[in-house]
Amino acid sequence: MSSSREHEDQYQASHPNLRKLDTGGFGAAASMDDSSSRQNGYPQNKYLREAHQSLDNNLDEMSSGLARLKNLGLGLQSEIDDQDDSIGSLLNKVDKMDLKISNTNQQIKNLK
């Protein structure tokens, strides 16, 4: 039985997802003493702190990217509104010209 336990420990030590980490930043003990378990808002556990910092950095990048996309979207909406007004004006002129052409064609037919 002890050899099985040793084999399991060796397997966990060699597997990247199962390695035994320092879990000092986990669980109820970590939440009971916030002043000693947190440093600059991050857990005291080195791996958790690095993960939190990495997540925060990624979220900051995502936030700035989304802000840029928002501004681009607002600019595109403004451009679309301007183009829509231009197209509306152009369609009105085309409709008037079509009516004039139809009237002119009718007058030409009447002259024949």
C-alpha cells in the first residue's frame, strides 16, 4: 500500500496539473487573516499572485481594446448616419429625375 502511495506522489509531482503547490493562499485560513494573506490586493501564495496579476494585466488590455473598439464603433455609426443622409438626398434627386425623364419620354411619344 505504501508503494502505491509513493507511486501516486511521484506521478503527481511529475504531472504539471497535479503538482502539489503551496496552498497557503487558499481556503478559509486565507480569508480569515486578510492583512497577512494579501499583499497589494493579491494573495500571498506566489502562484496565485502571479495568476491574479496576469489576469489583471489581461483584463486591462481587454478593457483598453474594448474602449478603442467602442470609439471606432461610434465613429462608424456617425459615418453611417452621414452616408444615410446623403443617400436619402440622392434618392430623392433620382426619383425627381426619373419622373422628369418619364414626362419627357411621354411628350416625345405624343409628338410622333
